[in-house]
Amino acid sequence: MKNVAETGREIKENISKLIVGKEETIDLLLVGLLAKGHVLLEDVPGVGKTMLARGLAASIAGEFYRIQFTPDLLPSDITGINFYNQKEGQFEFREGPLFGNIVLADEINRATPRTQSALLEAMQEGQVSVDGVTRGLPKPFLVMATQNPVEMSGTFPLPEAQLDRFLLRLPMGYPTLEEEMEITRRFQKADPLSSFEAVVSVEDIAELQKLVKEVEVSEDVREYLANVVRKTREHQAVELGASPRASLALMSSAQALAALQGRDFVTPDDIKYLAEYVLAHRLVLGAKARLEGGTAAEIINDIVGEIPVPVE
């Protein structure tokens, strides 16, 4: 997977002109893009989530739209509307901000369930329905949603069905001292995005997404993956385990990760590394586990540690 790996490095180096550090987050974001998934970024404001989305869109010469989710946001505000063109004497469709390649859904949990459901169709089906007419969205299409895990006042928690549509949930985290100093240095005189150039096209990304699907998954690795997912349904601390959709998400993510690392096969280490990012947000913990302060990430790590790894 030479082309995938080389292109991934080019995009990562390009984004690094804007984002200081966060190499792991960028890698995982590329996994989401190449696996045709969507990403939930969960962290406090001001750590670079919007800049990361803009950098990715600019790197692939894609259309970028940012939607600020608020309680009064309507489905038509994001999908688009039919309006009457008096000059032409007919109705025309005006596209909403979902008709982009990279869409940043900022503070997604502040929108009402009705608007969230409109986004759900776009994420799952790659299309929107307006006045009974279905319209396809551009390809590639990636939703990067953000959620503030601290300030929950005035929010509408994402239902399990919508969380399950996110391929990955990622943190950003605060920069180190050296990284924060570099940020102030880099942005002191100008915004680096003003002179930012694309390194690939959206057509290139679409072709790479097809190549990722060709990455080999051996039967031993497939069984290991299935055992990890099935164990989440049997764990005593879990009320609702991961679904078969989670198995597919873990497999496609592992294929993308392997391709980005220049391999044409998935290893058990790919599954172990990605399990927390792919599975944790899909679990519903039992009341006892929540009261004791347990987290889904800890449970996933316990499961991965218990299941024997296949050895060639």
C-alpha cells in the first residue's frame, strides 16, 4: 500500500504546518477518512479541533463547511431548502452545509434530536431527503463532530444510535509546554492557513478509499476481532455491548491503519490499538459500573488484555 502510505504522510506533514503535535490524532483522523467513517472529537474548546478540520479539508482540496449546532437549528438549515425563484418561475434547491467533503458539526449535542436525526441520515446513507426528494452528498464525505465533555448545560445527549454511527471517538488534549510555545510562535504574525495548499485531490482520496478495502484480513485476525467485540456483550459491567456494526467499523479502521503504515494485511496489534477508539463510545455501562466511576475505555483495555492474541 505504497500510495496510501505516501499520501498519508504528505497529508500529515501538510496538516502539521497548522497543528503543532497531535500526530496520533491526525493519524486516526486519516484512518476515519480512508475508512469512509465519521469522527467524534471530544474535548474542551480552544484545543484546535476546528483548525484540524480546516487543515484536512484544505489538504485534500475539499469543500469545507462548519455548522454551529444550537437548539434553534432546524434540519433544513443543514440539509438545504427548496425556494421559489421568481425570475425563473420555478422552485430550486439550495444546498445546505452538509454538501461538503469535510463538515465540522460544532457542539453537536446542542442541537435538538430532530436536527440530529437529519445529520444521522447523511452520515449513514451519504444522502439527504428534502421534501420527498433524496439527494446524494459529495464523495468523500466526512463529518467531524465536536462535543464539550465538561459543559453539559443546555445540551441534548447523543442517543446510542447516533454514537454508533461514528467510526472513531478521539480526544485532542492540551499541548505540552514546548508545543504551546511553538503555537504562539507560528501564529504570531500570520495565520498559516492563509498560504495553505492542497497536496492531493478529493478524487485521489476516493481512489485510496477503494485501495484500503483490498487490505487482507486473515481468518485468525478476523476471529480475534470478533472475540473482542463479542466480549463487550458478555462483560458484567456492560449493559449494552458493541453491535455487528462495531465489528465492521473495527475491521475497516484496521484496514485503513495497515494501509497508512504501508502494509497490505491487518495484524492483531492493529485491532488492539484501535479497539478503544472504535468501541468505547458504543458501550452502555451498567449502573454499578457508573457509580463506581468505571469507564468504557478501561473495560475495552481489560477485554483486549484478556483475549489471547493469535500467533502465526
